[in-house]
Amino acid sequence: VIESMDDRKTLINAYKQRKIIGGVFKVISTANGRYLLDSAADLQARQNAFNFSISTNNLFDYKMRKDWQEFGAAAFTFEVLDSLEKKETQSQEQFIDDLKTLEQIWAEKLDAAKRY
């Protein structure tokens, strides 16, 4: 409960000052080894979305639909491959470009035949 306008301003300022951590992650089917590779400007938000998908048995990404239906939500895991902190001098667009480059580097390291 916010008690005063000063508390509200303090909370807003703290939110704006937080470190923004993006990164590259993969969601893996433990049943067949296939994976979804992606990047996100807010890694924690994607992890939370995945956890919510698992807890509610709702599909995390349409590319995995067939396997999700066949094996169930419990057959999938979320793995952070790399993380990157957004620099104060960096625009959101520059940050996302850096994340996409990082994702491409990971795509080259992983088995493309198992990618969704």
C-alpha cells in the first residue's frame, strides 16, 4: 500500500533506476531435445511468462504447439544461455540489436536441426 505521494515517487524512481537485464534463452523439450531459441529485452519477464505457462498448462510459444500438446508442459525447461545488461547510454533499439546479435551467435553454436 502506497501511503503518500512521496512513496509513490520513490517507487517510480526506483523502478526507472533498476538494472535492465536482457538475454538469450532456450526452451527445451526434455522428451525429444527440440528447442526454441529466442532473446528478450527483459529476461526475467520471459522467465516469469514461461513459469506461468507451465503452471497453467498454456502454450508458451505457438512453434512448440505439437510437442506441448503431445508431451505436456512438464516436459519443457527454460534455460538462460547468455545475459546482457542494458547500458545507460544505449537506446532500447540498440539494446535489442545487441540481443539479436547474441542470439545469432548462439544459433550458430546449437544444432539447427532440433530448433523449432
